[in-house]
Amino acid sequence: MRPQQLQAFLAVAQTRHFTHAAEELGVTQPSLSKQIQALETELGAPLFTRARGRIELTDAGQTLLPHARRITAAVTAARSDIDDVLAVRAGHLRLGATPSLCSWLIAPLLTRYLEAHPGVTVTLTEDGSGPLTERLTAGDLDLAFTVGDMAEVAGLSVQPLLSEALVVASAAHLPPLTRQGFIGLPQLREQAFVLPAHGYDLRDLTIATCESAGFTPRTGVDGGATDAVASLVEAGLGIALLPAMIAAGRPGLRATPIAPPGASRTITLAARREAPLTKAAGAFAASLEAHLTDLHAWGRLPQGMQAL
């Protein structure tokens, strides 16, 4: 039972005339008759009676009529919905991002994207890079913004987007850590650190950065999201390695650059390597590229950010 057969049946049922039905569908009458005959053969019952020059529905035809209307309406709706998805007039985007990125990148980017594609709905998942990559690999996300080196995660395609400088954040009301314009990492050996909670990218990066300088950071306060870490540092409970952008936005913090070669983290966009992007996800990736290009061209990248 093909959609074309049901359309032929409905046209004859409405016009009660094979020639008029064929003209309405833009086919020849013999072709229309073959469609009806094939449908009757498949159903095992005649659908029309032809008596005294008038075409009437049989009992089987009357029974088929409401079903044929529902099926053809569903097929038409499905085609329309698919056309909308292909043209990104509809669809759903499942996006993941780390908390620090949600605070400055995601909101204006989604505004730009949804202005161009208002029929698309978005589900945003905020988490650390580890959990996000797990959900992406499992197929629960279409795209994820991650931080750090994700190249070793099997099955993912990773595009580096931005390099974000880290600074040493300390309380603005306390004496500065150094009187120079920057500070070497070894000078932080005796300082108490406020570390982000387990699972946060910044915690792992802080520990790895300190260990690369020959020491393990001494923990003053352990646990908290990035905003909580910044607040604890403002209160004088320790120091922290923070993205320059975050430190610059808090007057209670003193941001001291790290001596060359410095420290930074890479912001990436990850997707499943073997799964083609949905139309909605592909359009989002294009919006992201245009957004970052504009920010770079206009000199509006946040402090400490460099395009890659």
C-alpha cells in the first residue's frame, strides 16, 4: 500500500470520476486505473462500483477512506517536517558546555543562532569536560565545548577554537604576591591554593601546571565551582589559577600574569567522528565560526583569549 495508491484512491473517491481524478493528480487515466487496481489486488476487495455511469464506494472503500485520509495526511506532514529540518527551519540541538564558557560564550552565540533558526529548540547541558565527552560519545549530545586536550578521546573529532591564558588570582585587599609585573610558578610553592572541586577541568589543569613547575599545590580550601573558588580567593583564603577573563571581571581579585612561557588552556568543540552532524548541529557550527571570526575582527575577544 503505497502513498501514490492512496492518493489515487482519495482523488477518485472525491471526484467520483476517473478522468477528473487523473487530471487533478496530473497523471494519465490508465496510470490512475492501474494504481487503483493494484490497491484492490493488495487489499483483496474492490473499492468502487461502476453502475449506470456513476462511481460509488464499496463497503471496503468506505472502510478504507478514513484510514487513507489519515495516512496521506501523515505522509504529507512527515515530508513537510523533514523539509523543515533539512532547511533548519526546525530541529533540535543538544549542546554541552563547561560552566566558564556558559558565562560568556554560549548566551550570545545561541542568540545569534536562534535568530537565524527560530524553529530549532536547544537543550544545554552544563558540566565538566570529562562528563561532557562521555555523554557525547554515548550519543546524548550533538556537540560539546570542552577544555583541554581531548585529542586522545576515542571516537571524537575535536576542533581547537581558542587559547585562554591563566593568571594567578589573589585577594586584592592583601599584599601582592610579587612586586614585578609577573610571577614565576615556583614562587607559589608555599602558597595555599583554593582548588576547584573534583571533576572540574580547572582543578586538573592547576595541579598539572604546578607539577610541571616541580611542586604539588598545597591545598587551603578544596572544592567548589569556578565562581565559588573566585569568591574564596577574594576572601583571602588562598590563591588560585583562574582564566584571565574571570579574574578581570572581579574587582576583589588581583590578577598576576604567570612568567613566560605562562599557562593556558585550549577551548575546543567536540563531535562524534563517525556520526554525521544533524542539520541543526551543522548550522550551529557555522554560526560559531562566524561569531568567533567577528569577535576576532572587531577586537572583542575577552581578555586573555586568542583565536586558534
